[in-house]
Amino acid sequence: MAAKKIVTIVGATGAQGKGVVAAFINNPAYQVRAITRNPSSNTGKAMAAQGAEVVAADLNDVAAVTSAFAGSHIIFGVTNFFEPFIKHQSPVKAVEVEVQQGINLAAAAAATPTLEHYIWSTLPNAQAITGGKYSVPHFDGKNVVDAHIRADAALLAKTTFLWVTWYHSNYIFPMFTPYWIPTAGKHIQFANYAPDTPITTIGDVTANVGPFVKAVVEQPAATRGGRTVLAAQGTVGADEMLQLWARTKGTKAQFVRVGGEAFREIWPLWADEMGVMMEFWDEYREKSWTIAGETVLRGEDIGVVGLKGLEESFKEFEL
């Protein structure tokens, strides 16, 4: 019997990481190594009980990450922009932290002699797409890491760039939450973008990212070498999504567009993060998920199946 391949998953107790763990944990061809800062958490203990090797590593410590990656054949790398963003209340500081963590992951992956496939969770380059008009902080840091990987020919040959799209649970962010207005008898969602702005979504990321990573791993010839895969369950208009959420909750909802200045007055920090992303999507629409001169692979291109629908996801989601 062939030896199991070690699939190492960074951020294993986070939304994306848990989904990737689930995709491989019961597959006899793989040994899951779950990387987390706190192996003794309830989630970490549960993964260990399922058979995962749960390993502690701080993404700010490249030596610790390199040690945690030892012997890995497949590595899924992801960073969390929003943790330093909320902690420091600064998009500049959050980008700085995310860039360093992403470069640490790439350096550790490059220093892993057993590595066959590196899957890096990233996002499109809004500045390149828009000629510098839009700078979305939680895209920008990842894009710096993308460039670092592309400059390393040996690592790039083993890399897949995975664009993980909008989470249905983003409705918990205050600038997206539909607010109940008793006198109106409905929920109101205030937005600085058009109601038909297309939102390309993974839906329930924990349920749906795993099938994409599994398909990427099973087709290395088609997905490595710096190819980009769009991890999405579909695309819906902003108001269409709101109405779907409302129907699943048995309520009414209205989409209300406000000016960009008013939006920034309501959410001065978040407007320059999520608000800018929505303005980017509103103006550039389908082009938002493209790379000049490159074909971005989609689920149907790599045989992704078994995705959880957006309606079902919203039915299970509680604000």
C-alpha cells in the first residue's frame, strides 16, 4: 500500500481551513495535518479525535511554520486579514501583517523538499484590473504575496492560486447586515452600490471550499504552475441575494442605496475596506474576477461537484 500523502492545512480551525480538513479527513490516501495556534481548542481536539495531526504554529514565526510543514506533500495556505484589521483598527497595519504572514507561508513551503502542491488562498488584483482606481486592502496584501510566489520559479511550478469568493456569512458584518426597522415592518440593507451589483459567492465557505481544493489536488497537471481557480458557487445580484435571505427567514427586506459619502460617515473604517470592494464590483462587474491574458479556471473546468446551495446556506444561517 502506498504511503499516505500529508495534506497540511493552515488555519485549520477557521472557516476555510475547516472546510479543507473535511475534504480530506476521511480519505485513506491522505494524512491531515491541521495547523492552528491553539491545538487545545475544542475544534482542535475534535479534529485530533477524527484522526488529524494537530500542530501548533504562529504564522508570524517563519521557523515555526517551516517546522510544521516538514514532510508535507500538499499545503493549503491562508491568512486572516480581518484579525489584525480589527485588532489595530487600521487597514495599513492589517496589510503589513498579512503580507508578512503570507511571505512566511510561501518561504516555509519553498523550504519543504517533499512539497508537491501549494494551494494559496488569495483574491484578484483590483489595482491591476482598475488601473489603480480601486485599492481593496484585504485584496492588496494577498496580491503582494502572489507576486512573491510568482518570483520563485520553483515554488510557482507547484502553486495553485485559489480565489475564495464572498461568504454568505458576510451578512454579519455591520455594513452588510439587514436591519429590522419596526415602523417599516421590514429589514433594510443600506448600500453604497447598485442593487444589481453582481456578487460572486462561495456561499457556505466551510461546506464549499473543500470540494474545490479536493478537485485542485486531484488534477495537479491542470491546476499547478501558477494557474488560478475561482472558487464560487454562483453569481447573484446584491438585491437578489437580499431577497433570497429574506424569503428563507420569512421576512421582508428592502435594498436602500445611499451615497458613498454617507456610507463612509456611517462606517468610516469599514467603508474603506468592504465598501471599496463593493464599489469595485459595482463598476467592474464580471471583469472583477479576471486576470489579463490568463484563463481563470472555474468549478466546471475541474469537475467540482456537491456544492451546498445558497438558499440552503441562508436557511441555516443566523445573524
